[in-house]
Amino acid sequence: MARRIEARGRPSGPEVNYNFTPAYSAALRMGFSFQTDKYTAKHDQFGYEYYGDNSTLRGLSFGGSIQRNFGGKLFRFDYAYRNKGRLSADNFFTVSFGF
């Protein structure tokens, strides 16, 4: 049985898919978007520090998914992380069912 690893580019970054079997597959994604508000000071004009704001990680995003096919019905779990700089970070969890 041949296994396939597929890498494809998207506007937000690369994605790597791996089909373990015809019923199981997984994917990893990563991206980076340049933000125009690269404020490099450690604190704002009032002296408050930006908690968790690392200027080298602003715009970083990554995620992954696991997919299972049950005889024509699909179950999928996705996770994604996005760092938005001073606005902190987003974590996305998605569960999908297909018929």
C-alpha cells in the first residue's frame, strides 16, 4: 500500500498532508503574516508592559487536523493558533461532521 505525503502552498502558508490509510489522514499548517504595527517598545505610554508580546512571533500561525472517514461519513478535528501581537493570541478548535 503506497503512502502519500503532499505539500501544497496556500496564500497564508504551507500545508503538509499525510494519508495513513484511506480512512485516516492528518495535516499540519503554518503561516506568517507581516503586521504593520510592529511596535517595538516594551511598554505603552502609561508604563504598562505588553504581556506576552514577543515582536519576533507577531503574525505567526500554525495548526493541524486529524480526519477519519467512516464509510462515506467524515469526522474532522482542527486546531489553529494565531499570534496577534499586542492583542494576544487566538486558539481555534473545530469539530466537523460530514454526511
